[in-house]
Amino acid sequence: MTERLRLLVAAIAVVVFTLFVQRWPGGAVDSAPILTDAMGNPFTPSPSGILDTAAGLGLLLLGAWLFGRLAAGVRLPKISAYLVFGALIGPGALDLVTSEQLPNLRLIDDLAIALIALTAGGEIEYRLLRQQAKSVTLVALGRAVVVFAVLTPTIILAKDFFGFGLMETVQAELVIGLLVALFATATSPAVVIATLADLRARGPMSQLSLSVTVLWDLVLVVLFAVLVAIAGPIFARELGHASAGMHDEGWLIVALAKKLGGSFALGAVAGLGLTWYLRRVKAHLPIVVVLACFAIAIIADALHLKALIAALVAGLLLRNIWEEDSEPLFETVEELSLPVYCVFFAVAGARIDLALVEHLWPAAPCSRSCGPRSCGSGPARGRCSRVSRGRSRCGSRHP
Amino acid sequence: MKFFLAILLIVTIALLSVSARFFRFRRSRIVVALVSGGWLHVLVGVLIGPEVIGAVEEGALAKLTPLLVIGLGWIGMTIGLQARREVLRELPRSLFACAAVDVASSVVVFGLLSWLILGMWMPDAPVAARWPGAVLLTTASIGWLLETRSLRASSTPAAARLALCVRGSGALCAMAAVLGFGLLAHASSRGPDGALSFHWGDAVVMASVTALLAVMAGLIGRFALRLAGGDRSELLLVFLGLVALVAGSATSLGYSPMLASALAGAVMANLAGPALRRFERFILQAEYVVASLFSILAGMLLDVHIGLAGVGLAAALAGARLLVKAPVFAFSARRQWERGIPGPAPAPTLPESSPLFLAPIRQAPLAIALGVALVLSEASPMARKLLGVVVLTGVLTSAPMVIAAMRTGARTGRADDREPEPAQDASPGAESAPEGGADR
Amino acid sequence: MSETAGSSAEQAGGLSPNGRVLLVMIASDHAMFDDLITALLDIGLTGATVIESRGMGSILREEMPIFAGLAALIPEHTGSRVLISVTTREQAQRVFRFLETELKVANRPIAVTVPVELAVGLLR
């Protein structure tokens, strides 16, 4: 039996295993009646969603990994395979990972975002970034200009097709067009990092892709906040409501500065903490990395900061200031990446509403054809196309 | 937010407890006697749980269920992976004999005791309702704490052999406890009306399905391990995935996650090749961290309000361990050891007296895992009280051993592990038989 | 300044690439040891002594197992290997370069060199 066939059989076996378990009669009580124990105390049994989460996690991990290996065997990108696998076993298709289980897997999203951002920050070398500063800025700006220039008029002209025909004023149409174009320029650092790791790409082209993505993510936060602040009153007028949340520009700048500055500060503190641990203790790194990623996610959430930016800054500082100390940490991050990516992308795939996709699929090629291209010119184009092929929209927690 | 904080707190405490500094503390016999059973971590869990300080709320505990399932699966797989044919073949038969005697005596003594006292504690409960609790208390009494450092006064070969006997037969008892609990605890289950009753047919079906699940998982695991090769990230993924899949599937079906994982581990241990060795190392290196994490979770789950009846039950079980376990082990160890060694040379013997003979008095940490498994299968107040009883029994049995450890520490260097008189026709080198299962 | 038998460069106290060092490597991963030996042969290190050893961690854990009581009987879990070889400084540097570039941190054995003053019984 060839290796590919074995992989296919194994992947099918994992799915069949879970199908068998799900369809087996009996098991945990689905509804939540009140039961009585031997002492006569009433109690409610654990909901089946939470009891089944561990099995769902196991299926996502093993199944997505096997599917990814299978895809790699036929030269398809693993990330796409994880997404497709997640969509196949999700509530929209086989329902092996149910909608009750998905909220319990939110932990993985938080972990993945922080881990990916930490990795992204760790990949960016300041020395190379300085050399490429001009290229990075040109590519990011150029891309944005092209996307806005093409997509905004297209959305406005085809507003009926996209369901915005009810908008009466030009300002509202323009804001919608700008917002959609802004979303279209967004590139998930998760996908870029995962694709670079999958292809084991290293070099100026990878640095450029990553730097453009990271820079644009920071710019996106600012632009998005500005657009939402502008859009709020316009839509309120459009819908005839009193404009809620109309703030002046001064407040907006202060709020943005707090958000960004706070995220940077959190990242710096996280970087310092990790360096201290690496110098003084340096044991059980996998658990410490997971702990640190959770800590960044929790604290950012509590203080209304951006976990992605904080983890990015932590990674940047660790790589560029404390490089020698941080080598074992990044090795550990690399080890943890595979299971985290498998589950993250598979869960993202499981969350895709296939009915909605069926309805909205015509819009996807339109936005993607104007979408992110971080290509340089000439010889880099070949590697660029391999990077682009792996990209797709995913990640519900993208800023 | 509180849920995430709960995880952070638990993991931080677990990490501190396996740090180098803490390992240094464990070189002291008294400290190791105190902490080896996991009671310290359980106490921390009780303190930070909903019953005392409330740093971790009841709602957050429910969300930790998947973590508990994976923890039980991890423990089950750790135990199952030891059931490798070539290792078991090389063990002295005396270890198997000691384990068999302990299992039989525990089932008779503790089974009867648990049944009687549970009957007094829950007089109105039907037999089927008492059954899971009785099975838990009986299987929790099988085996003992495997730690021997606190009770080993001397480094003689005889003492080393006895320590090996304690650890080896204790490990075999742990396998029997997992098997027994997994097969028997689910013999009573809830019908459509929610009432507990015996379904022996279902129990047989359950055992068959669990075995089938385990074989399937073992085969998938073997293939996956071979595919992963030496890559640590892929090994981590395969391990987490397998444990979550097997334990999670068993839990979804209402079966025992520990039994399913243990059987899957046993299948893999006997089928997989060199890739398994790295896998095993990986699991064993995390043993302390996982045990610490798990004990803290157990402390948060248990109900401290067990009342006089619960305290009485725990005291009775601890007393029975004190009276029964040590003498039974000493008798069977000496008798079986003398019988079990083939060959012309005089058999290497055990010490005539040693504090190590008291080791079986202490309850095994596996008992906590079995208690948590019951709480997982039935999240009832009774199950949480029984977990509290199990933990209290462990604390009560550890207390006298701390005193024994103090006396052992005072005796160290005086060679009070009295060596037997040398046989007159002893051939050279008979007393220097190597350790580690070399009595074949 | 220690004196080493050999070249005048060494006698002058310089660090000659042909000076002898004792290379000591502690490899705890049995699975990668075979590959390590093959790599050493490729580098040109053909003579070494391998000693079966045990790590301090396994001794610390041996008397205090929690669930895995039989694991202490399984040598792959408790054992490590120490490889010692008297070689030239240059060759030792090649070995170190290999360990640093080809192996991940987690798979890397601990390796140290100790200067050799006097030696007898070496073939060359």
C-alpha cells in the first residue's frame, strides 16, 4: 500500500471512528433533566456539548494533520487542507464537530492568535527590516491604493447585487465601498506565518511578505477605527437614528494611542517576563509558552488592547534585543505551532457557514482578485505565487 | 476572563511545584512523604476552588471538563504504555503474585467494608445507586503509593530489591485498578427515567466497545507515530490528538476514559516500533506536571462537606489499610520472592525488616484519578463527596508514614534494614545480583 | 599555561588546531544516537568510547514514580550515553559546528572539550 493510500485510509479511519462514536446509541444525556443522586440530591448532568469537546479536539488534531499530510503529498497547501477538513466535519456538513462544541474551543483561537503573532514578531529582524523599509512601504501602500481604487467603485456600481441598494446617500455608499475594500486588503498573519512554515520559506521574499502583512495590520487598526468613527454618524443619519457614539477627532486619537500604546507596553512586559524566565529557569518551555500566550490574550481582553499587537511586539523584542536567550523559546514555539495551526484552521473551517458561502460565493473571487499580493518583481514572482496559493480568508478574530 | 485566570493560576502552581527548587525540597524524606501523594496540590485546589476562597468559580469548573477528560486519558495512557510484552515477560513472577494477592484481598476487605458503610450512609439508596461508589472505594484501595525514597533507610541490595518489589507490584496493581473501575463502575447506568439500575448486558457491550475503540485507536496511533518519526511537534500533536480522541470518545459514550486510553496505550506499546520510545519518554517527562495539574483540579472538584459519615468512612478505610495492607504485602512478598527465583544459586533475599514493608499502607494517587472519573461520569453531589472521602483516606494513610519517614531518616546509616544471614554455601557474587528486574 | 605534548606552536602556548582535546558528549536521546554516530563518522571522528549512563533526573524520579512505576525498568527511559574521544581541536570544532547547525536545540547533546596535557596509548 503506498504511503498516500495509507494516509487516506488513516484519515478516513479517524473520521469513521468519530462517526461510529457519535452514532452509537446511548451515551451522555442530551437534554438536561434534573436527576437525583444516591443521597437524594438533585443535580443536572454535564451538557453533552462540553463532554464531547475533547473528542472533537482529538478529531480536529489528528484528522486535520493526516489530511494536511495527504494534501502535501499531492503538492497542495496544508493550510487549505486543514480548512477543508474543518468544513467537512463541521456543523455545515458531517456535523462531527457540532455547534455546541465550537464555543468550547475558543481557547484555541486565543492561544493561536498570540502564538502566531509571537512567531511573526520573531521572524522579523530589525536589520533586514531597515534594509527593506522602502520596499515594504511601497508594496503595502501600492497594494492598498490598487485595491481601494478598483474595489470601491465596483462595490458602489454593483450595490444592488451586493445588497446595498437601499442606501440613499453617496456618502453611505462610499463608506461601504471603503469598508469592504479595507476588509479586502486585510491579510491574516496566521495564514502568512503558517504558509511560510509549511513551505519552509526563508529569505528576503519571506521577510518582505511578513513585514508587509505586519505593517499593514498596524495601519489597518488605525484605518478601521477612523472609518468606523466616520461611518457611525453617516449610517445613523441614513437609518434615521440619533447618531450614537459621535466623537470628535481628539477623542479618537487618544483612544487609538491608548490602544496601540497599551498593546506595545503589554508586549514589552511579556517580552521582559519571558526573557527573565529563559535566563533564570529555562524549564518546561512548552507549558510556559502556552501560559504566556494565554496571559497576553487575557490581559489584552481585560484592558481592551490588541493581543495580536502585544504578542507581535513581544516576539520582535525577543528576536532583536534578547536574541541569544530567546533561541530555545522560538524552537519551542515552532514545536507548538503544528498542533495549534491544525486546530486553529480546522476550527475556522468548521465555523464556515456553508449555506452562506453558497449564497455569497460570487463576491469572493471579486474581492480576492484585487486582494493582497505581496509580490516583488521578477525572480521572486515564482515563490510569491506559491505563497499566494496558500492564502485564504479565515480567522474570526482578525482585528 | 475568570475562566482563563483559573487556568493561569492552576498552571503556575503546577509549574512551581515541578521547578528545580521544589525538586531540591523533595530530597528530604519527610517532604517527599508529605507531597508524593499529591495531597499538597489537592489542598491548594481546595483552597482556590469554589468551596473556600472561590478564586475559581463553579461555572469555570464546568468549562474545565475537556481538560479533565484529557488528563484522565493521559494518566490512562501512561499506565497502558507500560504493558509492553517484553517488559512484562522480564518481571519476576513474585511481582505478579504480590499484585494478585493485593487485588484479591482489597476486593474482599474493602469491597465489603465500602458496601456496608455506604449502606449505612445512604440507607434509602437502591443497590444500583450505591454500586458506583462501592466500586470506586474498592478500586481506589487497590495498590499503593509507589514512592520508596522516604522509607528506604539503607542502600543495601536487599533493600533495593524490596523497593523494586514495592514499585513493580504497585504498578501492576494500578493496571488492575484501572481495569476494574472501568469495567465495573458503569455496570449500573441511568435509564430513560433517570433512575439508576443494573444493566449487565450493557456492561459487557460497553467493555467490548471500549476494547474495540482502544484497538482502533491503537492502530491509528501506531501508524501516526511512524509517520511522525522523530519530529517533536508531530509527536506532541499525535499524542494530544490520540489522548483527546480516545478519552473524549469514551466519555461521549458514557464509558471510562481511563480504561479506553489504557487499552489503547497497551495496544500501541505492543505494536509500535522505535517511534514509540520517544513518545514514551515524552509522556514520562511530563508525568509530574500532569499529576500536579490533575491534583489541583481534583481539589477544586471535591466536596469538603462530607459530614461525620464521610469522615467515618474515610477513617474506616484508612484503618483497614493500616491493619491489612502491610501484613498482607509483607507475607506475600517474602513467600513469593523465595519461591519465584529459579536457578542453582541461592536466591537473593529481602531484608528481614524494613520500613519499606509499610509502603502499601499509603493510598495511591491513582485513587484521586478514579474519583475524578466518577465525578466526570456523574456530576452529582454524591460523586463529589466520594472524591472528598477518597482524598481524606489518602491524607489519613500518609500521616503515619510521615512519622515512619522521620524515623527512617534518623536510622539512615545505621543499616537497620537488617540483612538476612548469608547462606553457608553462597557462591561468590550471589549478593551482588544487579537490580532492576534481574532476578529471572 | 598547560604544556601539551606535540607541536612547537603548542609549546609556545598557542591554541593550535592540531592540539589534543578530550571531547565529551552526553546524549540522552537514544533514538537520535544512531544518526549522531553516523554524522561523527562523516566528520572524520572514527574513534570514541561510549559509556551507558543515567541522568540525574532519572535517578531523582526513580524512587518517586507517580503512575509509571514500571518505567524505571525500561532502559530507554532512564539511560543516556556518554561518548568520549581524544581528538584534535579542529575536529572537535567540526563536531560542534555540526551539532549547532544540523540539530535543533531540543535534540542537541551536551558537548564539551577539555584540553589534554599528556596522553599515551593513542594510535596517532
